[in-house]
Amino acid sequence: MAHQLRWQEANETERGDAPFRRQRDALVQQLAAEGIRDPRVLDAMRQVPRHRFVDAALQYQAYANVALPIGHRQTISQPYIVARMLELLLAPPQPNKVLEIGVGCGYQTALLAHLVPEVFGVERIQALFEQAKANLRPFRFANVRLKWGDGAAGLPEAAPFDAILVAAACAKPPAAWFEQLEPHGRIVAPMGDETAQWLTVWQQKNGQWVAETVEPVRFVPLVAGVE
Ligand code: SAH
């Protein structure tokens, strides 16, 4: 009986998700046309059902290439930007252990779970942290650990990381992020204020941290403390 119930549940989930799969494939095609090249990223985006990370009332928009509200004045980032950041993150040397700052609804976390062996995520808003955990639970990722906390401090108990991926903008990366990176490590983050931000990659060159700007972006600000 229990077995039959599980089968019914799985079957219904699949039936409900079928139209979304077509929309998701179309979105991935659009991302490829807009210049996302890394097949690993495109494949992960084909796998992760973005509609399961937004409110039911917004699901019909889940595969539009736009940011959407997730409550608490925060947003799930635009798919194109998420894909772009993941491409920058996965460029050689391929990172094994990644820290994500600003987990939000957990969508990007799910993509990371498909792409790297070890994922650590920090979110400062407790309600979103709980939401992300609930959203991720059905996928049973064994390689994801989440913490409620202020990501400006990094995650010292799990450091060092090969890469840090940040989903909220600040003027300058906190020293803790550099301190918690391997020498070959990198930070992929939006840098700037409310008026202008650039997607930026920080890496060491000849022992110095160097910032390379990629493209203009618009993110919510990195906020201190927890709530
Ligand atoms: N990747 C997320 C994007 C969420 S928006 C998604 O796909 O849903 C950015 C998130 O960063 C918000 O949830 C916000 O609460 C969080 N954030 C902002 N400042 C933070 C900080 N100092 N530490 C941890 N999370 C922070």
C-alpha cells in the first residue's frame, strides 16, 4: 500500500511537471542563444525545476528569463545571470568545494548541487533559510549544507573553499572571503551600490587579488547581521 502511494505521488508530480519541462527546455535554448556556452551549466538548468522554488501563484512565470519575488523583499535571480555566474565559477581550475552566500529560495543551490561535489550555503533571513531547506528537501542532495547566518563572515568552520559565489551586492568583498579561499580560489560576486553594479571575478595573480569585471548587473544589497 505504502509502495502504491509513493508511486501515485511520483506519477502525479511527473504529470504536473510535464508542461514545465517544455518551458524549461525553451528557456535553456534561449540562454544558449544569449551566449551561455558551458554544457554543464545548460544541462543543470535543464534538470532543476525552477518552478518548484517560487510561490505557486508565480509558477506560470518560472521559465521567463526574469527575476521573481520570493518574499522578504528578496528575489530569485534572473536565469541568464545565474547561468553566467555558474559559468564563471566553473571555469578552470574546476572548483570542488563552493560557498554560496545568499541562498534565498535555494534554486542556485540546487544547480550547484548538480555541478560541484561540495556545496555550503549561507542565508541571513531565517524564513528564507527555512524555505530553501524545504524547497531542497525533495531532491535529497547529499552534498549540500545550509546555514542561517551572516555571509559577510564567510563560513569559517567549513573553510577553505575553492570558490565563493555571492548573490547580493557589496562595494568590496569582506576580508573574510579572501581569507577563506584556497590560493587558486575565486570569488564571483556583484560589486557596487544601488545605482551601479558589475558582475566581478576576483582571483589571485602573482600573489595579488585582482578583480575582473564582466557585465553590469542588478542585485539586492548584501546586508549585515541576521533576521
Ligand atoms: N540565489 C538566490 C538569490 C536570492 S537574492 C536565489 O536563487 O533565490 C539574495 C539573497 O542574499 C537574499 O536571500 C538575501 O537575504 C541574502 N543575503 C543578503 N545579505 C546576506 C548576507 N550578509 N549573508 C547571507 N545572505 C545574505
